[in-house]
Amino acid sequence: MAIKDQTDVEIHLKTKIRQENDLEEFEFHTNGQLFLKNNALYLRYTEVIENQKTQIMFKFEENRVRMNRSGDILTKFSFVKSQRIPALYQTPTGQMQLETLTTLMALNIDHEETRGEVAIDYVLYAMQQIVGQYEIRLQFMPKSSMLD
């Protein structure tokens, strides 16, 4: 089943956040939609953590991944291997200038099977200081096959 206008998928996401000596890990399963638009592949879903809903959108391009999060806080991150890229972090009280430095980016996306695995590691900077180190491990597949 190839990706058409919109395909429902199951999503498994793991993130690790290292800030100073702390390590936080999050893991969850949810449903989302995968779709093609202007030759780019998009994945969107809603993240619910402690009754707070955040809309997530990934855009997968040949050498770049973009991640937009919109809720109480708006973030727009771009990931390009070995590049430091400005990022948007908008809070109700104002905007912070951040940068991402992508240290690992591995995409294994099968358009025909409507599934993929994405691994992104990045360092987040604020005012030239490291805020944290992040790992994203994202898997998506057609809705029925994650039960195997």
C-alpha cells in the first residue's frame, strides 16, 4: 500500500533528553497521518502529556527533517546532519533564539510499505550555551501492522 493523499499510521516515539546531569526519557504510542505534499513526506500527530495537547508535524526531505510543535509553546526545528541551524521557540512571554546541531540523522522510509524509522540526535543551544542533548527515535507503520 503506497502513500496516497493521507494514510493513517501507528506511531511509536522515544525521546531522551540530557540536561547537565539529568536524563529524562519519554515513550509513547499514538496514531497519526502520513501524507505527501509537493514531493515531501509529512507525518502529523497529537502528543498528549499530562493533559496538555501539542500538535506535531514532521516534514521529511532528502537531506533535511523539520519538526514543528504547536500548542502553548511553538517550536520549529530543522535538522541537517553536522549543521548548526537557527530554531524558533515561541512562548506566550516572547521568543527565544535557539540553534540545533544535528549529530546523527538516519532515515529509513519505505513509501511503498508506508512505514519508516527515523533517528535524530541533536544538541540544542541557547545564546551559544548548550541547553541539552536530545535523541528522537520515531517509528511509523500502517495502523494494523504494529500489533504483530
